Amino acid sequence: MKFAQSTTQTIVLIAFFAAVLCPKLFAMTTDLKPLNLRTEYKITPVTDVVKPRLSWELTATGRGQVQTAYQLLVASSSELLASDKADLWNSNKVIGNTTNQVEYGGKPLASRTVCFWKVRSWDKTGQPGPWSATAKWEMGLLNKADWKAEWIGNDLTALGKGKTYQLPPAPFFRKETQLKGSVKRARLYVTSLGLYEFQLNGKRIGKDYFTPGWTDYNKRVYYQTYDVTSDVKAGKNALGAVIADGWYAGYLGYALLVGNPVVRNFYGNVPLLKAQLEVEYTSGEKETIASDQTWKTNHGPIVEADLLNGETYNANLEFDNWSKAGYDDSKWKNSAIYPDKPERKIEAYPGNTIQVFQELKAKTVTPKAGGRYLFDLGQNFAGLVRLNVKGNKGDTITLKFGEVLFPNGEIMTENLRKARATDTYILKGKKEGETWTPKFTYHGFQYVEVSGFRTAPGLEAITGIVLSSATPSAGSFETDNKLINKLYENIVWTQRSNYFDVPTDCPQRDERLGWTGDAQAYIQSATFNNDISAFFTKWLVDLNDAQRADHTYPIYAPAPNVRKTDTYSPGWSEAGIICPYTIYKTYGDTKVIREFWPNMVAYLKFMEAKSKGEYVYKEASFEDISPKGGFGDWLSVGKKTPPDLLATMYYGYVASMMAEMAKAIGKLDESAYYDAIFTKIKQALLTHYTDKTGKFKTNSAAYGDGNGYVDGEMGFDGHTQTAYANAIYMHMLMPELNQKAGNWLVDLIKANNNKLSTGFLGVKPLLPALSSTGHSNEAYKLLLSTEYPSWGFEVKNGANTIWERWNSYIKGKGFENNAGMNSFNHYAFGSVNEWLFDYAAGLKVGEAGYRTFTIKPEIAKEGINEVKATYRSINGMIETGWKKTGSAISLTITVPVNTIATVFIPTTNPATVLEAKKAIKTNPAINIKGFKEGYLQVEIGSGTYQFTSQN
Ligand code: BGC
């Protein structure tokens, strides 16, 4: 006791003298604190990236806080880390403001290593802040040799010989095992060619759906890792799995519709399972239970299971307790072993798996003729339903799914085309009733038509299960205008429905493909709603795996060739450049650039060759693809913008991105090279496609009668909204001509009765082009319009998602185009989201990863008086909002620690600008840059600011 006391006194004394002698060391501590620690964009992931990238966000009170240095500690146990013993990596103090994309730089990591880590940061005065909470990641199986499991299967193809649809049942697998003692750690590594659901001792493992996800299974397949320590026990255990065709062996896209010689089995005929349970006993001994021929297999209640066509379940064929120990499987047979493809990689899933987002209670149930009942779930979405039913053994319940109703109140399913999208449940007649949710199909729908009930069902008979890739929410957008709020909500629902392992075009009809044009047009919009970093880390691999032999990127990826003539298309293929570029800009991710650089360079080479060294695609340059010229400004209204003119602009656009990306990875020569190409393209575009005044023109005679081109019969014109919108957006024009182009764009809109005429490629740049040339009033008018064609027209006609066509449904009139193409859940026209955030809220990325950004809100003249947006960037939470009250404008802005915002405060008189009701001149946190074109420009560091100004 005495000793302890004197020790404490000595420490206090030493500290006191030290503080006097070295005041710097003992100055006030900082509250700069790292949080949201992530590895490879994810919280607590299992990864096989050998040098995973770490990131953290920072918070601190006060203003203008930055990180001047950081230190990372990585240890192999939480105890070691707690006592600062970094046995794997101590980065030591690293000077700089980097808080993300920091590559692990410690000891090489072996398969299965669990890495615990923490970080601390030094603030602007050089004070170290507290350590973060502990985070961790785990290394997956790094080598194929780590896999002891075989591919096992049960060929049931002979049982799938229906007339229109050949749908075999789903095979079940089981294995019992005796575990020798108490278990310290257990991991399940599992994958399939096809889809799997895994169970242990009667319990479903994980909350993921449609695993292992869609890839080019000839090249790679992903696996999932589950910590199942608490799901196994000493003694008898049972492992069970059920697998289905999925993307591997099931129907894909419109193959059936277009009469493709192959309609299913694009990657293989028989779905296969590969799984191993690795157990470490408390004794330290290890054991692996791996799939092999001793796993028993059978087929049972899942009689049909197909992504597009639905699931049929006969509850009378259930095997009770089949995945529990003690089940009698003597009638089951042994599994067959299938050879591995040596070239097929097996890797840890890098994306966000599909999970349940929410459940939707039925809003209404309406009886219909013929014993049918129509359930309305109140929202169009992608997912499933849970059926709750009581009835007799053998009763059959049939569920049909539709997005909308005919004006007569009947469910509309024509727009599903060849997707049967029908689920069937055959009752076993349990007295208490039975519930069922399919596992291996999904639908895009709001309405469910159910037949086969014995008595009138209540609302609880059907529950909607919303599924989506679990991309974390990242942003919000709100105004004082209901129409716009609804539009935003619709955009978010549409993204949720279509970010479904790959970015799909739609969730309902026989398509659901990773259309590259849709993906590139919408990606920037998507970044504002959700954190799509991991989702695109995955899909960019799919996209590059699908790069064609001629080095073009395909029109959809993965690219199983659902129609023989599907190749590439300008405006679609450029996703190969635009998507990695957007991921780089948004998250500061240079790895995607390095990883895919050779592929991107190869594509640019193709484009150069295709331009015959002229750096412009003259009319009819793409007659060799189908449709001729590619898809062009798909679904535009009125005369077509020549696809070759658009292709030329896209070529310039991606060349400029290549220049920027080359610079970001230190390839300065290549950067200069692509800059020079960009200049050549701009010049060639001007020479070939503009007249003396700079107006876009085209030689439409070159397209003949337009036959073979999308909407070719409507004729071609260079002087279109889409042409100017793209030219401005892509910086194809010199400043003077750019301004003229903005004016022509306004003229064209006026001449078109103040309506837009743009399609897939023209919509996204339309409002940004208007705003960036000083025409935000016109942009707001288009945004707020409720006349066809407009976003408001959809909302007015009852949309709760974004539609494929501006007039997918008209109240009182119904539909046109149903059987052709009429999706009610298609995000392409939702790309207006980009303008909502970039211009209405005014947030634009500067330095990659929002290390710097600008806030320059475009204040609406009428219709909207208030806008609020939040965006959680990789550098932390950004908030921006403006409000107009009479002649006063207030601006509320939050800037995250370690970032700098350039804010443009709208005002006619800079002297009226206040922050927190005080003059800004003397505020040391605000760096005034100048007054120009109706905005006072200031630079601010972290903190929350309340600006007001007079106009
Ligand atoms: C898809 C689109 C896609 C297009 C190609 C359609 O059927 O649904 O979204 O981009 O084909 O033009």
C-alpha cells in the first residue's frame, strides 16, 4: 500500500515537471476520434485481399480540424491489441491526412488469420487523439489448396421436362458428423454453382440470399464464410444444404423470348455444392468436414426453382428434420463428384450480399372472379412473399405477381414477357396452418394474385419480403415540395430493386441483366443514396471478366450471350471506363484503376482504331453491330440524335477520364497521351458535326431510310437536346461555344413546348447542362413539370418507382407497349438524382473521395423554397441545405473533419452575408475567396455553419 502510494506521488511529480518543461507534450488532449473503421469497404469482413485497404472517419468538436498524422496497430488477438502489442503491423506514426484506402503493410497474412486493428489520429496542433474502438477482419481461404471440399451434385435434369419451361427440382444434401469435443472456433466456407441455402443442426446459416452471387462461373465463383462457432456442438451434428439452378443453370434474360438456341444452362447443366466446415477444438486440434460423395442427397419439396419463372413447393414431400442429426437418410443416395475447372478461381465474395431490407404488410385484399384474391403491398419492389395459409392436404395455392393493375382492377402481367414469375404451394394440410417463403426465385411486383384459398384470406395471408443487395444507406434528399420528395423516394426504391447482386435494368420481366448503359448512366446518382463501393468492387470484376475478344465491353455483364447478336454498343460499353472512374472519384479508390488499367487501355485502342485514326465516328460508323449504331439515345422522344455523334462524345468523355485516372496512378505520360486524344476528338467533333455557327448537324442521308437503327424511321438530327446536353456535360466544347450550346438547348426545350425529349443517354446530362450554363430556372421547370414526358408525369400517374418509359401508364388510358418493353422499375431515368444532389443541393466532389468538395446550391425561383441533403462520404458526413424566406437565403452546412469545402453563398450583396448571425469578415474559420456571378465564395474546414444572405 505504502509502496503504491509513493509510486503514484512520484508519477504525479514527474508528470508535473514534464508538463512544465515540455508543455507541448502535455498540452490539452484532442477529441479527434476515428470511427466507422472498415476493411475493404466493409465492417468485419472476411476477405482474401492480401493487403486489404483500411479506412476510418474522424469526428471532433470545433472547426477546421484535420488529421496531421495517424498510427495503425494490427494484432492477431484482441488482448494483444488492447495492450498495444501489434504483432502483425505497427504502422508507427505516419505523417499525412490519409484516412482511407490505406493498404495493410504488415506481416504476410495466412488463410484464416483474424486481424484486430485500431487507429489514432493527430490533430492540427500535433496532439494525438484517443485510440478508436477495435475493429477486425478475417482472412479467407487464400489458396485453392485450402479447399478440401469437392464439387458435389445430384443430376436431376431428367425430372425437368415441362412443355414450355424445363424446371428440375432442387437437390438436398446432408451429412452427419461426430465432433470430438468442445469447439473453440468453427467456420463454414460454402459456395455453389447455382444458388445455395445452408443449414446446420436444423438452422439456416446467415441472412444472405442468392449466394454465392452471379459471376462468369467459367472464370470465377465466390464463396461465403460464416462464423458458426455457436451453431455446432460436441457430439452429433448435421450439415444440410439445398441448391438450385440460379444464374448458373437456370433461365436467363430474354433468351426464350428471342428464340436463342440456348435458353438455360448457360454455364452448366447441374448445380453443384462445395462446402467445408472447419472446426478448432478447445484442445487446439482441428478437423475439417468437407463435401464429398459421402454426403447424402435427395430431392423433395422444392419441385421447381428458377429465378425468372418462380418456385413450386410441395409440402407433402418435405423431409422433416432433414438437417438435424438423427434423420434417417437411408433412402437418400450418395452425391456425385464433379471435376473442378482448374482455371476457375474461387474467391471471397467482395460485394454486399442480398438480404431482406424490410417486410411489407398487405394494404388490401380484394376478391376477384374465379376464386382469386388480389393483394396490394403498397409498393413496387423486388423480392418475395411469405404465404400464410390454412387448408387441406393437396390444396394448391398459385401466386402471380404484377407491378400494376389494368384500369379494370385486374393484375397486369403482360410486361413480364416470358418470365413465368409464378409461385406454387401445395399444402400438407396442417391444422394450425402453414407458412412458406420461396428461396430461389424473386419477382418485381406490388400486387399478388392468389388463387386456391378455401376461405377468404385476411391481410396476414401475404407479407412482402423486400430484398436488395445490402449497400449501406449513404444519403438523403428532402424539399418542401411533395412531388419532388416522392420522386426522390421513387428513385431510392428503384435503386433498391435493381442493385441486386449486379446492377440490373429491371427486376420483373425476362431480362434482369447487368445492362452496362443503364449502369453507367445511373452510377453517379447511386453514389448519393447508398455506399456502392463494395457492390461495384464486385461488379467491376464481372464487367472486366466480360470484356470481349475485340476489347469492347459488352452491353450487359455478366455476359452469358442471351441473344446471338448481342455484342457491344457505344454509350453502353463505356461503362468499362465510367464506372471505375466514378468509384475512384467517389471513394478515392485507385486500386480499381490499377487493376483494370490494361483492360481500359485496350478498349481505348479499339475505339481509336474504330475511328480509323480520325477521332470522330462519322455517320454510319457502327453498321456492323445490332442494332445498327448501337442503342443510342434509347427511348428518346422525337427525332433521333445520330448514334455516331453520341459515340464520338462518349469517346472524348472516356479519353478525358483516362487522362485523369492515369494521373491518379502516376502514369503522367499516359495522362498526357489521353489528354491529347481528348483534344483531337473535340476538334474532330467540331469539324465534322457542327456548322459554321457551331450548331450540331448531321448528314442524315448516310443512314438511308434508317432501317436497322433504333427508331431509325423517325430520322436523325444533330441539333437536339441530347446532343447539347451531352456536349456540355462532357466538356466537349470551348467556353464560348459551350455557352451558345446552353442557349440552343434552352431554345430547343422552348420549341418543344417546354418539354424534354431525351432518352437514356440524354436524360442524365440534361439538367446539369442547363445549370452549368446558367439556366437553372429551365432545369427547375423541367424537374417540376407534370406533363408528358417528365418525372412529374410519372408521379402524377401513380408511380412509386421510376418507369422505363415516361408514359408506362396513364391514368384513365392504361398502357401501351406492354408486351414489348414496359418496366415499372427501371432506374435509367432516375439519373436525375445526380442533378438533385449536384445542383439543387449543390454538392460536388472535388479531390477524389470528397477530400475537398464544393457546395453551390442552385436556388429555385419558384416551386421549391427549401432543400436539405445529407451524404456520408468516405471522409465523413456532409450536410447541406438551403431555405428561402422572402429575400433572405439561409444555408446550413456541415463539413467533415479533415476535408475542405468551397461554398458558394447565393447573394446579390456580399456585405449581407452572415454566419451564425455575425459578420464573416472577422471569422478566422472562414476564408473569403471573392464575389462572382451572384455568389460569395468562401472556403471552410470542418464544423457546422449557418450562413444567411440577402438577395
Ligand atoms: C433494357 C434496357 C437496356 C436496353 C438496351 C432493354 O431491354 O431493359 O434497360 O439498356 O434494353 O437498349
